[in-house]
Amino acid sequence: MLGAMLKQLASRRGISKTTREAFRKAKKEFGGRGLQLPDMLNILKRTVTSRSEYGSGPLLWAAENGHEGVVRILLEGKDINPDKTDRWGRTPLSWASGRGHEGVVRILLERKDINPDKTDRWGRTPLLWASSRGHEGVVKMLLERNDVDPENPDKKRRTPLLWASGTGYEGVVRMLLERSDVNPNKPDKWGRTPLSWSSRGGHEAVVRMLLERNDVNPNQRDLFTLLPLMYASWRGHEGVVRILLERTDVNPNHREFFGLTPLSQASWFGREGVARVLLERKDVNSNHRDFYSLTPLSRASWKGHEEVVKVLLERSEVNPNGREFFGLTPLCCASLSGREGVVRTLLEQSDADPNRRDFWGITPLTWASWRGHEGIVRMLSERNDANLLKPDRRRQTLLSWTSRGLPILNSLTSDEADKRNRRI
């Protein structure tokens, strides 16, 4: 068995040339017959300090792959350095912790010449690697030591708790929160807390666990002025949004740097379920305007999220003719961007004005004609209240755009327009 392991170790890609040559030479000296145990041990000990092109020696390979027996044999060498790093600054303990090899971790921690809190090139400790991968047994072993700092962050200031929260490992989060020296509100370099990361990832159980504590702030902003609720709304995590809205201290109308609220983000990214959850609250402003004067309905219309548009229009206070900074209504936004389904939904509203002009005097029908959206042009021109000859501020009518070579429907002739407009 040991021979097979040694052969596998020596034949692996990235193993140093010295190791491979030593194995082949030894086998040749023995006439091709199988190596005896003492011979294999000697070969292993002679090549223990050899390193591959990535700086990985046999001990690092064995620790990474969880070969407890090989690790014990290699550690018997006199000149062995169990804290030797590879090109990424990772030690055998770091690799074993990241892979969840509890037996190897236990063997390495028995030695006094091991630094269990040593960081790699990214500033990550063995505890951080184990926490980010959800290896509860390894985390428990490391936390039992007095020389391991549970708050030691990486170079981006992400702590083990933040990593475990962002990846949704409930058991690791629970173990870390049980310690009095762990700060559940400690942010990373961008100001994101464990609650922000767990909300962003949609990890409901972790979110509940964090909110059960009195020292967790659900309204802590990051550098982008985003709250946990906004991350959950943006990513479409309905369950997390419900959990956060159960708190009376969570503001459902919080505005980020550009003035977007959670409902604005849900509308922009087409999160229908989140929009429904938010609109269940009476204190949510469904007509809120951001810094571009866009309402949630305008944003959903622009992006073509038909279901979100229907959800918003269920609210009686939503204005289907609300204008943004340049005077574009939701119908203008949908016509300009070619969203036929949204246009159809808006036209079903009795108070939606298909002739409402923007600040340039351009109607939804003109915008759709200019962009060549034939389906929308047909839809709008078939309405009896569509004015085809009323000029814009440049004194250009819908049909005058045709003579300028723009992609308007050729099927819409001036005779048809005259006939249509005599009826209105």
C-alpha cells in the first residue's frame, strides 16, 4: 500500500524532478522488483525537501490529499519543516484545513513547531480556509487553541465569520458566534458585514441566526450605501427580504447613493417575488423617484419586466404616466426599448396616455417608429386615440420622419393617417 502511495506521489504532475528520478533509480537498483518498506522510507526521507515548480514538496502534497500515514512518516525526518510554504504562502496545515482533512490537521497541530495562525499570500489563515469551506470539525479543532485568532482577517478584511456567512455554512457560523471575542458586525474593506454577505447570498438560516443577536445592526451601510435588505432585493431572495422586513427597525424605503430603494432595485432587475413582498407593506413608496427621476414602474418598463409591471400596477397609487428626468413616461420607456409585452400591459390601463409627450415633444409612437419596433408601432397606431399628425417641438410629425429615411413602418401611409386622425 505504501509503495502504491509513493508511486502515485512520485508520478503526480508538479512533483519535483528529484523525487521522480530518486524513485526510478531506486527501483532500477533493486532489479525492478518491488521496493521493501525500509527502502521506500529512505527514498521518501531523502526527497522530503525536494520541491516542485509550485514550491510543493511531498509533505504539502500528502497534507493536501489527506494521506495521514504518509504525513506521519514524513514528519519523522530530522530536517523537516512542517511550516514550509509553497509559492502561494500556504503551509501543509493550510491545505489540510482547506480540504477538511481532520486527521492530518490533528497530526500537524500536535507539533510545537507549527504556527496555526500563519497567513498565506492572500492573508488567509487555516481557520479562514476551513470556515470558507464549511469544515466544522477542522474549525472546532482550531478554535480550541489559544494561539488562533478567530477574528484574523485576510487582506480584504474578511473574517472567518464573514466568509462562513457569505457561503451559508450554518454550523461554522454558530460556532463562531458562540465566542465572545468574535464581532458579528465587523465589516470588510467595502463595509459589508456578515449580515450583508448572507443576505446577498440568500442564506436564510444564517440571516435568522445573525438577527437573533442584539448586537447585529440590520441597517449598517457599506461603502456603496447599500443595506442587507437592498442586497437581498437586488439578488431576488424573497425569503431573506421577508425575514428582514419582520424587523421594525428596517427601513423599506432606504435610498442608496443613486437614490434607488429596494423596490427600485427589484423592479430594475425583474425580481417579481421580491416586489410582491415589498408591496405587501403599506409604508413602501411605490412612486419613489431616484436621482434620475425614474420610478419603479419606469425602471421595470425600460427593462421589459412584464410581470413586475403588472405587480406594480396592482397598486392604485401607482401613476402609469409618471415622467422621468427627460419627461419619458413608462410607456415611452417601453416603446423606446422595444418591450412589446410591457407596452401591451400599459395600454390595458384606462388612465395610460399613449399621446403623452416627453420634453422634446416626442410621443411613444414616434419613439417606437424611430427605433424600428414594428410590433409596438402597430399596437399604438391601432388605437383610436393615437394622434399621428400632431407635431413635436421641432414641428415634425410622425409621418415626416419617414421622409428623413428613419426606420418607420412603410405600411403606415399618409392616407391612413389622415383617415385615422379625422376620427379623433
